[in-house]
Amino acid sequence: MTDLKLTVALTSVNGENMSRHEMLQWVNNMVQGHFKKIEELCSGAAYCQMMEMIFPNCINLKRVKMTAKLEHEYLHNLKLFQEAFNRLKLDKTVPIDRLIKGRFQDNFEFLQWFKKFFDSQAPDLENIKALANAPVIKPIKPRVLAKDQSPVNANDDALKDLIGEMQTLNLRRDDIMEASNQCYNKLRIVEDLVNDMVNSNQHVELCKRIQAVLYKTIDGEINEEPIGVNDDPNEGLY
């Protein structure tokens, strides 16, 4: 990874300048996008797609919000983009705080840097992408009966399906963990509010009834330990 770090450092001072229109056209060609302004790149989606082109499997594109419209969605995408650099041990800090504001100058300067970085890491990828997008006449393939299908190909297809299912399950697990954390934090807030009211001798009976609900286990017994005792709110989700 040493060579990559050196390349990242050098890209800030080399490469040819392009106009804003040329740069925007380059991005749209690479990701088959419809960006009309440089400022729209603040969503981070295009950067995630192009980073995945250079370093396959560095970003799970299923997690990228491709139609991001809000600042917190931009933040989500750009964090995935930054994590790719970190995962690859590339010494680059993405100016997320400036990019998500959608200002032209900040986004244009970063796009200039990324174009040079892209060319340094995958100099021929742009030409390959252009050829791949060119219209071609696809020959009609003869149908292959199941009994004539190669066992090796069948195993490869099954493996690909299994990997796809695993990725889908991982995404669902992440969503469940996030929802669980949100519920857990809300319960902690409710518990603190109820305890404060009990300590100040306000609505004691109502608060005790709420506490009984909060501390009731699945078996119907009352757990005297507060919600915060459990170190892992996601226990059982793995």
C-alpha cells in the first residue's frame, strides 16, 4: 500500500486542468449519471461509484443512497467514501464538512483532485468504460437444458446466489441493529424521566406503573435492574 499512499500525495500537484463542463461530462459518462451542476456531486454517490470502479469491493454500493437529496444523506454517502480510503490505507481525508454544504468552489476543487487520483490509479479505465457503454449487437444464445448444464457452472451460480443472500442478510442485520439502538436509547430517556419524577415526588403512582412496564420481562416477572445495566442492547441480534 506504500505506492498508493505516494500516489495520493502526488495527485494534488499533477494532471491537466479541465473546465467545469468537461469535468461534469466525465462524471456523467463514468457513472451514467445526469448531474447538471458540480454542486450536485456533494451527494457523494458518484464518488462512491467511481471508487468502487478503481478498487472493487471497497464499498458496498447497496448501502449508498443513490438518490440522496438531504444533507444527512450526503453525510452518509461521504462517510462510506472516506471509509474506503481508510480501509485501503490510503492517506486521504475527504473534506466532508465542506462538500455537504453544496458550494461550487469546494466541490470543484475536490473533483479536480479526485480526477487526478482516478487517472493515476486506473489510467485505462475511462477508455474501457467508454467501450463498455458503446452499443453492440448481442448474439442470440442457444438455450441450454438443465441436463446439459455443466456441474461447475451450476456450482458457480449457486455460490453467487449464496453470496448475494449473505450480503442481503448483512444489510438487514445492520438495519435491525440500528433500529434496536434507537429504541434502546428512547427507553433510556423515558426511564430517566420517570426516575426524575419519582425522586421529585411527582406523579409517583403513574411513574411506578410505567416502571413496571419498562422492567417487565418476557416471562411476566419484574426485573429490578434498570435498562442501562445491559452492556449490549443488541445482544441476540448477531
